[in-house]
Amino acid sequence: MKQWKIAWRNLMRRKSRTFLTILSIIIGVASTFSVIAAVDSAEKSFPIFIKEAFAKADFNIAGTEAYFSEDVYEEVDNIENATAVAVLKENTKLLVEDEGISSIQKRVVVTGYSKLDTAVTGFKLIEGDLKKEGAVITDKTAKIWESNVGDTFKVETDRGVKEIEITAIVKYTQELMGPSSWSMAKYHHWAVALPLPVVQEWFDLDGKIQGIQVKGSNPESIAAVETAMDEVVKGHSGIFMQPVVVNIDEEFQKMDSFFLALYIAGFLGIVLSAFIIFNSLYVSMKERKNEFAVLKTIGYTPGQLQVMVLTEVILLALIGTGIGLLVGYGMALGLSSLVFMLIGIRGGSSMVLLPGIVLSLIAGLVVPVVAAWFPIRNVGRISVIQVLKDNQAKAKGTNKWFGIIGVGLIISSFFINHLLLVLPLLAGIALIFPYLFKLFVLFMKGFYGFVFRFSGDMALRNLNRNLSRSSMTSVILCLGIAMIVLMSSLNSALLQTYEKVIHSTYGGNLDIMFHHIEEGDLETIKETKGVVDATTYSLQSMIWTLDDEKRMLPVYGVGEYWIDRFPLFTGQKGTHSDLIKNLKSDEVVLDEISYGVWGGSMGETITLDTQEGPKPFKVVAVVNTMKNQGFAAFMKDDHFKESFGVKYEKNALVVKDEKTSPLQLRENIYGQFGERVEEMWGPEDWVSVIGSMITSSFSIINALVVLAIIISGIGITNTLLINIMERVREIGMMRAVGITRKQIIKMILLEGFGIGLAATVVGILVGILLIYMTSDFMEYNSMTFEFGVSNLIIGLIFLFGIIVSLVSSFTPSRRAAKIPLNEALRYE
């Protein structure tokens, strides 16, 4: 216990320095803990969420026409060890009394279910009763509509006004996904679940359904259920069965680069805090060399002195880590919510904390000890004779081996085609930074002397006098600046790249999804005000067998006669129409992402389920597209219908004139077709969605980097306070010969400015180098970017770095100016 009390007493001798060092550990541990907990929680929750949202059923039965007979459901419902639900989805219009709500905002999709309370529907009840024959809405929709259980849900149909009681409110779910506000209803329809007979009666579709969802009672029964369903399907024409497949791995792999960047940004804090710990202890040991010499003379061994200092380090680490874990838990909750929202998880499972706690404990306790190893080792080597002679040891020059190793690390990073190249590159910069800082100070000599006169000359002299300490402080900020330059520029570059690719592969200005397209609809679209041209196309997610594993692959049926006017991809050889025209019935075009997932070579075949069973299709071309987030295949439309038997189309592409706005085009289309329209999306909508995701992703990363830069600011403050304590007598002498407080403040500010300016300039240059090195392989959702640097971003980051250094210098400069003259002259 006495050892710990002594350690605490020693730490309290320099309260400001101790506080700032502990604060840096807290921030480092908290950022590390929050990142690990958030990513681990997301990795655990994502597969669960995807299965609950998109794979509640094991099989789907669909028709080659828009509807098929309910008799099929009666047969499927009798299959043993299976739960079946018949589904019928229709579009209609809300009957709303409120003024100011346009027709397009009243769109609602009502889905009829033969059973509402089953594992297939998977609704999580909040209020009411799913067994009652009424409407089911989500909690989000109920809040926006200001509706409760017992209220009435009213719609306008071709057969008049229909109404039904709301009997259940459930948690927000994919099946009943609706807009987040009335204003967003201009872009997305509302969704309500109803009993199947109600929808059939409202829309005069007695005995008709659109699909059947089937779930086996247990994994062992799946094969038997599939066999029984296959027999049912064979007994009826015009229907087909598909297993429900979710590409979880592909979906999650899109976030790999984002998670890696999160890890790097999170661990950057603890690494930078290690620099501060090293710097603080190194100076502290130099300050206390007389004390250690005296202790040696009274019998303390080198080992005992080292244990004493180690105890101080451990005490710092324990306090910083303990508080850091508490702060990190709060940060983890917030960061997890942001990550969940970013990747689309709603209501994620419980937090995964143990790995984050363990690794943060290791980082918070081990990193400070490792950082303190060199200063602690030097404590045991203090020479009593040298101290008693009062001969100040000459400052050691920069270790040339550090420079050689640094250059080697930088060179090695050029051979790494992965974001991990950041690690050796930044480590190499840290090792050679003393040379860079010395060179930078040399260049600044004339400028400081000419502009700031005496204060500038003194500031540069002090920077040179403590070159190693100043350079170590500067490199902390430099690494943070380099990371924020990289992430901010990636954000900007990816936004521009996405916007360019989306507009060039969207196929027009608007993609409309109907319940189904009827004869004459295309001509009606073309005659709509603001429409220059339009076409319809086929789209179906087909079962793709890859390495004996079933996956879903969206396949587009493309017409050679319209593809040049409505391009859905780029990167092909020749014109779009030539490529499609020359496709044979057993040939397919893949986009780059699906081609990469497939892993085959051009000319080889992939296997897709057709109405005649699994069939090989030869891959003859690879293109770029942003349709379906860049994961798709393309076939000639005639071959599509022959292979998959889907005889109706649901989608239409529209090109507008220059005078019509995107929103006006939607309203014109809706004015023609009303509730028959299910979805309308334009390229600007997709740019907005993707842009929001990218910006949110990088905002999270940048927030963590800013935390690391705050640690850098702490380092600058700590270093300047140390410098002031060493120069108290010198500052007193300067005051005695007429130097004013204002000049003292200016001198200290210029020291901090020099440290910050060197860090900012070198950090920006390193950041630009990182942008260049990552431009060939760095991707987000499998989209790469072109090398480019935004002058605005660089300017803002430069300003930010200078502000951090000046703010960090303010407190030390004020403290130096307030040192009483008589105290300074007596200071030893």
C-alpha cells in the first residue's frame, strides 16, 4: 500500500501533466472499446436481422402470371411439418381528411395474409391481437398517422370506400416498411397487413392469390417439405417454386472496408496516447534525476527505482482504463446505434461487450507500460557521480536506425494493396518524423524571424533546444491529420464516383414498379406530360447454384431495341444493343460484383434455376452497373421469358424532358396510374441514399479520428507545460530585462504554432499520398474511386490543424505569463 501512496504523491507533484496523460488514456481506451463493441455487435446482429427480415420463409411459390388460384394454397397448407401462408398484395389510396396531403402521399400497399399470427409473417406484437380479423400496422406508421388499436383504416378503391378496424400494432418490419414522415411519402408508399379474404373482397379477386410462403417446422423436415411442394407445383401449370436464399456473406462483405477503417481510427487513439505517455515519462525522469540519485545513495537499487516508476505508470493506466471503459460503454451504445442504422439493422440484439472489454483492458494497461519501458529502463542507469557533478548531459542526436527502419516501412507500404498499408506507412512516418521536423524548423527560420521578430526567434530556438520532444508531439497530430485527410477525401471521391455511375447506368430518369403492367400501359406512360420516352423490362431474382450453395441473383430481361436509349450498364465492348443482340439463349452477362463472387472465368458457365430445372448459362461479358446496388445479371428479354417462364412485367423506365422536375414527373405518372404504382425511384434518390450512407460511414470514422486529434492537442499542451516548467528561471530572467507578458504569450503560442504547422503540413502531404495509394483498390460497397484532392477539404483540414495547435497552446502561454517574477528568479 505504501508503494501506491508514494506513486500517487509523485503523480500529484505535476497535477496538470498527470491529468492530461490520464485524459489521453481515457480517450484512447474509450474509442478502442466503443469500436470493438460496435463492430462485434453488428457482426452478431446482421445475420439475425437479415434472416428475420428477408428469410422468415424457407420457400416461395409464385406464378408466371400476376395471380393464380387459391386452390394451390389449400394443397400446400396440408403438407406435414410446414406452415404455409397465402399472400395477395394490392395498391390503393388512403382516405385522409387532412388538407395539404397530395394524392401521391396517400399511396398504400395492402397485403392480404391467410394467417397473420405465424412464424412466416413473424410480426412482433406491441399492442392488440393478431388473431382478430383487422388491419395490422407498424409502430412507426401508427405514430405518424396518430392511430391506435380500435381506430379505423380507410381506403378508396375502384369499388368504393373500404374500411376496417386496426386490431394490432407491431414492431417495424421489412414486410410493412413505410415512410418515416408524410413528406417522405412522396417517395415511398405506406404498407398495411390485412386478412386475405378482406383484400380479395375489396379488389374483386375472389379465389386469387399472388404467392405462397412456406416454412418447415424444423431443419430436419425441410427436404421432405420441398419434395411435397415440388409435387404440388408439378400438378399445376403457371406456377413455380423457389427456395428463399439470402446472400448474407456478400451483403456483409460490403462493409469490410468500413469496419477496418473503424478499427484503425479507434486504435489510433490508444496509439497516440502511448506517445504522450512516453513523452511525459521521459521528461519526468529527466526532471527527477537528482531525486533518483539521492535515493541511490541511501541504498535504493536500480530495480527498486524502476519498480517505483512502474507503479506510477500502472496507477495512471488503471485510472485511465477504468474511467475509459465507463466512457467507452456509453460511446459503444451510441456508436452501435449509428452502425446498426447505417447497415439497416433495426432492433439489434444485445451488445457484445466481452471482446471489447478484454482488448481495451489489454490496450489500456499494456500500451502505457510498453510506452514507458524506455524511460523506466533509463531510471536504473542514472549515474550518481554524473548527477553530483551537475554536468548536463548533451542531447542525443536522432538515432539513424530509426530513420532507416522508417524508410523501410514506408517503402513496404507501397507493395500492400489493402487498407492495412496505413499501418506501416504511418509507423514509418513516425520514425522519420524527427528529420522532417528538423528540416521544417530550418525552413521556418527566416519566416519566424522576419514576421514575429524576437518572439519568433525565441520560439524557434526553444523548438530546436527540445527537438526530439517537439517532434514527438508534432507527429502525434500529424498522424491524426493524415487519417482525416484520407477519410474526408475518400468520402468526397466516392460520392462523386457513385453519382457518375448511378446516372450512367440507371436507364433513364425514373424507374417505376407497378403491381403488374397491362396492355396499353406503355403507351399511356409515353403520352404522360413531361415524358420523352419509356420502355418496360423484366426483372426476377433467380436461384443461382454456386459451389453447391444456393444464392439469389437478380436477372434483368433486356431488349436490344431499347437498351441504347435506356442504358442499364457500362463497360461493354461496342454498343449496348450489339451486346444484347448477339446473346444466345444460354448466355448471360454479369456485372463486376457478381462476377467477382462467382470467381469463374469468361466463357465458363453459371447454373440458374429455370422452369425446366437447373440450367448452365455461359458468361460472355462483364459490365458495370448500379442497378440492385451493382449485383445483377442481364439476358436478352426473349430468352429471359423462355427460360424463367415469367410472362408479365412490373417495371418501366422513363426519360423526361428538361423542363420537368423529378418530383413533377412522379406526380404526373401517379396522376395517370394512381394506386397501381408501387414504387418510383429516380437516380437522384439513389444518389441521396448512397450519399447518406457514405457520409454517415465516414462521419463516424472522422469522429473517432477527431478524438485522436484531441489527444494530439493534449500532447501539445502537455509538452508546452513541460517546456515552461523547465524554463521558469529563464522566463523570469527575460521578464527582468524588460520582456513583456504579451511577448511571453506570443513566444509560447509560436512554439505551439510551429509544432502544429509542421504536423499539419506533413500530415496533409501524407494524407494525399494515402489517397493516391488507396485509389487503386479502396472500395465501398464494391465501388472504387479515382485519385483526386479537394482543395476545399485540404484547406479546411489545414485550418483545423492550426486551430488545434493554437488552442492547445493558449493555456500554457497564459500560465507562463502569470509566473510571478520573484518566484521565477528563485526557482531551481
